Amino acid sequence: MQAAGFFGAKVKIGKPRLSEYDARPAAVRVAVGDRFHLFVDANQGFTLHQAMMWADMLAGHRVGWFAQALPADDAGVHAQLARHSRVPVAVGESLYSASQFKHYMLQGAPQIVQVDAARIGGITHWLKVAHMAEAFNLSVCPHFLMELHVSLVTAVPNGWMLEYVPQLDAITTSRLDLREGRAYPSEGPGLGIEWDWAAIRAQTVEGSHSMVGGD
């Protein structure tokens, strides 16, 4: 990813023992150098004491954020982790309303807000959360759906990074405009996504869908 021009990469973590994992970010940091951002995602796999131990270890490897360290329905433990951790705490992909984000922000739980337009209820609600994060002086780095989020993250002053996850490539004819590790939104109307309907039909299970009011 570094050779392709990207500025950072996110890796999954969660070995049963901390000692088993410490060598991995150390090796990655040696391979990519100090200027490349490293981020980690634990998929809600830790208890508070485990997350605190991991945060201490990750800080030594200059990790840029610690995402989904704890169960997403508990803002209080995230706030405790944020107070303890030298690594910024990232939350958002498993939150589903502006009110949930407000609850997190009021407790000082996140430093990075990873709001997802597909999960929050669309573009309007995404912008509400992004502006709320701006009021708390928090960075927004949306989760997933880069083709949708590229326009949104460039439309708010606190947008920092865009996740590159090319999962729609198999069913679209358009591609995200990437130049030297930076993403550029479409200048045309709409979202800039062009669906490959033949590929979608080929991957559709018979009887799993129906059309309303058209072909």
C-alpha cells in the first residue's frame, strides 16, 4: 500500500496474548518507516483492562488510532479507555443514530469519529454527525463505502482520511479517482457510481429480489 502511494494502512489485531502480538506492529513499523500511518481495529473484542494493556503497547509503535476496542453499546468504557490511552480511540462503524454519537462525544469517548452513511441513515444524518464532531473538535474518518464517502469527507472541515475498501469493484464500471494516495470526488452529478448491471444480475440469487414499477 505504501508503494502504491497510500499514506497509511489499518490492520486487525486480537491475538490471545499480548506477547504474541507485540512483534507484529514492530515488524510493520520497521518495514514502512516512521512517516507511514498505522491504524488498528479490534472488532469489539476486548474488555476494558485488555484494551488498556493493548493501548499501552500500541503507543510504543506510534499507532494512529485504536478502533472498535470495546463493545460498541458501552460509551462509558470507551471514555475510560480514551482517558487512559495515548493512542486515539476511534468509534462509529457500529453506531446507528446521531443520538448515540452525541452520547459518546459528551463523555469524551472518541477522538476519531468513523460514522458510516449506510448505517447512520443516509447522507443527511452523516452530515449531522460530522458537524457535531466538528463542534467537539474531533476528526471524521468514515467507515467503508469510499465511493459514497469521498464526497462527504471533502465537504466537511474536520474530514481527515478516507478508508480504501474496493468491495464494489466487482459490480461497478466506475472506479474511485485515486492519485498518489489521494482520493478525488466525482465532478459529475450524483455519487459518481456507475453500476455494472450485468455483473449484478450474474451474482443475484434467483427469487431473492423483485422489481417494483419497472424492469
